[in-house]
Amino acid sequence: MSARLGWIEKAMMLVPGYRGYKKRELLREDDRLLRRYVADLLRDASNTLRQASSELVQLLGVQAQMMLQQPGNPVQILNWLTQRIYDVAGQIEHLEAGYSPSFDRIKVKEEELERLLEIDNQLIGYSNVISETSKIILGQIRSSRGFDPRYLYTIQQSLDALERIIAERRRFLHGSESLPGGRQETG
């Protein structure tokens, strides 16, 4: 953390009472940056799948039109996954940041912010799987006019895992799960 601070901020960290405040702010900023990175990664994957779907329709031509009439066809599934990925990205980016002003009834402590960041770090792996898998699907469509449907399952499983992490994060932040000596009510 100190490597990211300018000399004025380093000096201010020596002021009693300010250090804890600044450290919590830096943790919140790290959390926000991590969630933005994950959301951007997922939006890129969504765009890649959108491109894959479009190219699949173009490559298949008339056959694609007949395929669109059948339930559960690859184009519909790609479009559904594209939207689901985009929705999950929005959820991640707009999750609560663990910010609590001085006079809120519930105080979010430094340890809790660190736990929140640990939870958010879990998002990266699954997002990378979705990103890489969407690129594989697009590459397969470009090279062979089709793709291995098992990749769709991989994306669905990763999205399910992301949604579980989001739910875990919400439960933690809203007090269903807390650290020993966790949240304190003021008043």
C-alpha cells in the first residue's frame, strides 16, 4: 500500500486517527478497481460472444435461419449467455463498496474491508475462464464454422460461481456473516 502513496499521503499517515481512515479508503478503492476490472473483462467476453453469434449466423446462412426456429439452438444459447454475462458484469460493478460514513449505524471495519477484497478476488478466476472460453468459441467458429458445445457449459458454470460469490459478498456486507468482533452499531 505505501508504494502507491505520494509523500504528502505518507506524511498524513503519521497523523493519529488519520492512518486508519486512509487505510480503509485505500482498501475501498482497491475493491472498486478490482470490481471494475472484472466487470470490464466480462463485458469484453460478452462482446466476444456477441461477435461469435453474429459470425455463426453469417457463416451458416440459410441454415442459420432454420436453426433459429429450433429451441435450444447454439445461436440462441450464445445470445442468452451474452446477455447473462453482461448482466453479471453490471451486478459486480455496482456492488456496495463497503463504505460507511462516520455517522452510519453500521461501521465497516478494516478487517471486514480486507475480507470483502478477498471475496472479490475470487471473481477474477471465473471471469478469466469466461473471457478465455469466449475467445475459444469465437476462434472455433472462425476456423471450423462451429464450436464445441461443452464450452457453453463451462461459461454457465463460471457464471453460476460468480453469482454465488456475489451472494456471499452481499450476505457478508449486510451482516449475515461477520468476523469475530465484527460490525458495531453506534447510537
